[in-house]
Amino acid sequence: MAVGLCVVFVLLPVATSVAVATSVSSARGLWGDGVTLQWLVTGWEQISPTLGRSTAVALGVVAANLVLGGPLAMWLARSPSRLTRAVSFLATLPLAVPGIALSIGLITVYPQLRPSGLLLFLGHVLLTLPFTLAALTPVLADQELQDCENAATTLGAAGWRVLATVTVPFSATALVQVVITAFALSFGEFNISFFINPPAAPMAPFALFDAYSTQRLELASAKTVLFMLCLVPVLALLVAARRTPSTRKARP
């Protein structure tokens, strides 16, 4: 019962947005004056550049989380010390800072990086990296994984082969979680996209904010629907990951 209510609570606004986006005039009721796709066409023409920019940034953030977060999580998991505890604490600190304060702090300290968009990218990485560490560190600290890696090394496997055939398969579920979380958080991040990003190249969350502030409700709803459609592949990946049996025992 509770799950059903949660599903209705989440899906009802989505269904309402779709209905408004396909209504000729929502002021006269949903589909009161008929059904149209013109708002979706217009919305796509206006928001597609921002969706492209947000997607490109989000994919870059995912790559950065895998390249930086993987080795860092390995170090945190297998080199317990005061230093690793301090680094772990510092890595999660951005989550405790309000997004507005974090954005203003980054702009104040690194203003020269703002025009190029690099500061926006680094800000997104800063916000998503704690979730990557939270997902990977416990898995990489698993004793069973370390035993399998040691066995593979003893049998003569090179370091890269141990990583590819033991570590990565064992950590597959956590890696999928990292990809989904980093992409979704970056794609939908508003504060950094609003304060740090150059106004001449707005990101999708700011475009939605601007649409609801200055444009018709039907057009704003159409842009919302298109924004949500960009997350469908991520949700499909999540469903596929949940249906795939987890591999807890890696074979050297």
C-alpha cells in the first residue's frame, strides 16, 4: 500500500506535466481545447542546446568520477590511517555546505576558470564524488574481493588483468550505481548551473527555471517533459542493473 502511494505521488506530477504540455490551452482545462504537440516541438527547439550541454557535462562528470573516484576509493578502502580518514571527511564536506555558498566560494576563489566552463565541471565533480566514494569504498574493502585478487596475482595475472577480470566484475553493481548517480546529480544540479555557469550558455535546469518564470505553462511543461525523457536511459540502466544477478564471487 505504501509503495503504491509513493508511486502515485511520484507519477502524478509527471502525468500532469505531460497533459499540460499536450494541451492547446491548459487555462481551459486539460485537453479542453484539444490536443497538440506544438508545445513539445517549440520546447525542443528552445531547450535542445541546453540539454546537449547538460548531457555533455554529465557524461564528463561520470568519467571523472570513475577515473578519480575509483583509485581514491581503493586507497581509502585499503590504506586505513588518520590520513585516509581525514581525506574521507574532506571529500564528504561539500554535502554539508549549501549549494549557493559552495558556488559563491568557487567563484570567489577561482574566477579565472568560470568563463571556460571548467569551474562548472569541477563543481559538479565536487558534488558527485562523495556518492562515488560511498558506493565503491565498502565494495573495494571486501575481504572476499581482496582474496580473489591475491589469488589471481599469485597465479601470475598482471595488475591490469586482475583489475579487468576480478575487481571490475566484482564491483559491477557499485559501478553502475556510480554511473547512474553521478549522471543524474550532474544533469539536474541547479545551484552550480545557475551561479557558476556563464549566462550565455545556460544549462538545462536553469532553462527550466527560466521557462516557468517567464513563459507559458504549456511551454514550460513541454520542456519539463523533454528534460525527464533525457533521464529515461539512466532509469533503464538502473532497472537492468537491478534485474541482473549480482556477482559476489569473482573468478581469478
